[in-house]
Amino acid sequence: MRLRDLLASPRLGLTLLTGTEHLDRTIRWVYTTDLRDPRRYLSGGEVVLTGLMWRRDAADSEAFVSALASSGVAALGAGNAALGSVPPDLIAACSRHDLPLFEVPEDVSFRDITETILAAVAPSLWSERAAGLATQLDRQRDLVTAVASGAGLQDLLPPVAARLGLSCWVMTATGRVIAGTGVLPAEVRGLIAQRYLTLERLPQTVTVRGAQEFTLFPVGPSGAADRRLTGWFLTFASPEPGAPPVSREAADELLTLVTLEWTRVRERRAVERRLATELLRCLVSTVDLGELRAHLLTYGIGVEETFLVAVATVTAEGTDPALPDQRVSDQRGEPLAVGILDELVDGPRAVVAGMQEEAVAILPVPAGEGEKSIAALRSRAQSLEPGLPPRRLWLGISGPATGAAALRGAWEEARHAHRLAVIGARSGGDGAVGPVRDAFGAGASGAGVRTSGSSGARPGRWVTVVSGDELTSHTLLLAAIPEATRRSFHSRLLQPLLEYDRTHGAELVRTLDTFLRCSGSWSRCARLLHVHPNTLRYRINRIQELTGRSIATFADRVDFFLALQVAPDAPPVGHPETPAR
């Protein structure tokens, strides 16, 4: 049906306002809307009918018409019931964008126009779609056969996409590409993945870098916001800004292919998870080293390789991250951290399984590339932050360990790092664990703990990462000690000072803390506390009398320092020029 045929209908009485040079345009369908931007529902060739309810001022007309023109619609029909007439700014916008515009009389319903168009276009359209569906089904049978014979997604996706004239990629929540039709820059992948994690619903078209448009479709059930952290999605690139979005038929054909691969991967991982669970049980038990080596070989991992071990948990905001019964599980009852850690390690020989509500991963890494692999894990964990709220991810990573004999030690180190991440969040808020200096201001290079982010950067609110090589010796020991023991040690040594401070307002605890941060410098400490040196000496003597300890001895200084670190409300230790109390 051509536009001139619709306008010639005496029953409708439509009046053309602009676009006489486009009367031979072909009408493929009809769509009624009052959305300000209906592009996601248009595929080109439609007559769009609107009651102008979207219009508030003249600027709205330009935005609306621009959206229609970019979608390739055949014409726009505007009802005059709401405003009494078609506004001049809408006519001008249609003229600028070469979009035919006709006025619908108040006594003519949009239903009458819709029935007229459908009566003309439906028979040929359904015939065309039936033929296309038959062809699509034939192609899908061929795809199923190819997948069943072992063909990989990276082999099948590019030719299918090329036949449909599309550029597309299958991606994960971290921006990792499973398969695609070309190279997509890392920055663009990261931006697309962030939008995927935060969109309220899918599919949807998003704009990246202010110009590039991508349409995102969920793969499997990953469209739900709480499943996207561990899911896949398929993204199509628009050939140019404002181009019509990919048709649902083309998307469905590629989604069928991708879903087949996604299902196959999930089934394979279910089998691997059982083998991984047995390996991890062997790791944490008392079996001999020979049995552990045998399990590694069964999993295809050499016994003298270099490994990283990671431990992760996910908890809901407002719950105690140290309690196992507060950790979040997925729809199948498996710890959510298992699926997340599976994505973070991203290795064909990585071992990932759940152990007592936490996730554990063993990741073989090339010799000499342990630090690089730790940085990659940290970066991927940070990339998930937009999709985590209201959940929090806690991740502990061991340092590189070589050989099966070192694997148990690496697992213990990863657990301690994970525990320290939780402890740091409890004491420092938002997961912040600051750099730690020794009791005498030695401040060794690299001492302390850095959480997610580079040194000196504020860590993310929803992701806390601590790696084993970032633990100083005493913080590693403190992380391994039960909380009740730490509290008891703190109370026995510092309780007399706390009681004295409450009674006399003497600030003995603050004085002790500042004195240790100043490496025992009397003048510097007095300056920071704004007291006379004699006042400082009086306070230190009172501390020694109340505790029975001597500030002059190395052992007692260490005890004082550690007691301050395990205080229930101890903030992260900062620079000595900034007293914590």
C-alpha cells in the first residue's frame, strides 16, 4: 500500500500537511504511540499515529520527529483532539526531516486508519513472513546440527551475522568477549558492560561515547537484574547514529545460536564443578600430597605449575559479612560468589567451586606473571561494581605459589586476605583498609593493605579486594586470630586506660596511639597533641602505672601497638601526622 492510497480514502478524510513529494512511499505497517521516543518499537516503513500527548513545548516536536525519521517510518498521522489543531512547530519539524505529515480529523478514530492499512498490507506481509520463517527454521536446523557436531560459537557467529548484515558480540558482565564479528576496543566493551549491569530492562538500545549505538539482548534468563552478574548478553552495533535498531527476527536467529552455546557451557561447568569440589575437598583435608597431585592431574593441571588461589563471598548490604548464613546464593542455591568467581578467573583450567557458603578458585598462571594476574582479577572485580548493589563482594587473593606442595599455604593465605577484607570494612567503613606502619615509624616499602583500586585511591563501596602479597606480617596474623581472642587481648591491656579516660577525661589512649605513631618522639608527639612536653611525660608515666608495662621496652611497645589495632572501633591506621583519635 502506498501513502497516496491511504490519503485518497474518502471514508477517512485525512489532510496532508507536508510531504507531497513522498506520496509514493510504501506502507508496511501501522503503529500508534504517545511515547516521546518510540524508536525501539519501530523497524521502518510504518505509519505512526499519535494523539500528541507527548508534546509539552515546541522542542518536543523536534525530538519526536527526529526519532521517527531516524527509524525510517513512512509517514506521521497526528490527531487534533488534544490540541484542537496540529501545532505549526510539528509541521515545521516534519518538513525539515522530509517526513510526510497528515492530520486526522477529530471524528476519525485511529482504529479506522489501522484497519484500512492492515486490510491492504496484511495478506502480502504474512505471506512474506511465512516464507522468511521457513527459511529461518531451515537455518536454525543447520545451526543445531553444527553445534551438536562440536562447532564453536566463534566459528559460527561471524558467518551467520555477516549473512544478516550485522556486527555483534557475545559478552559477559566484565566486558569479556565470548565471540564476535570483529575487534571491539576495551574501553567500549567496558562501557557497554556497565550499561548492561545497570539497565532496568532488556533489550534496549544504548549510546556509548556520545555517538555509537548498541542494542543489548539478554542470553538465557540473564535479563533479570539479579542474574546479570554471571550471565551473557548479545550486543549489536548500529551501522551509524540514528539507524533503525536491529530487527527482532534477526536478533532471535542469533540469540538461538548463542543460547545453544550458553546452555552447553552451563552443562559442561556443572560437570566440572563436581570435579572441582572433589579437588578442593582434598585441598582442605589432611590427605597426603600424592592424592592432591593426582586430583590436579585429573583436572589437567601440572603439579609444578604456579598458582593463585582466590576466596570470595557475596553478602547483602546491612548484614554481617563474617557470618556464613548471611551470604547470598543464586537461584539454584549455589553461592552467588561461585558464579562471580568463575567469571573473574576466566581460564579454561581454573578450578572453581563452593565450599561452605564461600567460593574458592585455583588459577594456574604463567611463571612470573602472578602480579599481572592479580591485577587482572582486581580490575574485573571492580568492573562488576555497578551491578552489585545492594550486595557486596569480598575477595581475597593469595600471592603466587609454585607446586602442589605450596597450594595449601596459598589457600590459607587467600582465606586470611579475605578475612582481612571483612575486618577492614568493619573498622574502616566502605571496605577501606589503610596502610599500616610499624610501632616505631619504620613504614617499610609496600607495608599495609590496599583494597580495590590503585594505591591511594578510595576503594569501591560494593567491592573489597585484598591480596596476600599486600599483607604485612602482623596484619596477616591478626586476620587469622578469632575476633573473640582479639577483643580479649585489647581489653586486658587497654581497659585500665579506657576506664581512666572515662572517669578523668585524660585522653591516655589517644596519647599512647599518637606517641607510637610518632616513633616515640616526645617533641613531635607533644606538638601534635598540643600539650607541653611535661604533660606528655606525665601521661606516659600514668599509662605505664595503670598497665604495668614500660613504654621503653620493645616488647611492650609492640603489645600496645597491636592492642590498638584490634580495638573494636579502631579506624584504619593512617599517616602519623593525622592522629586517629
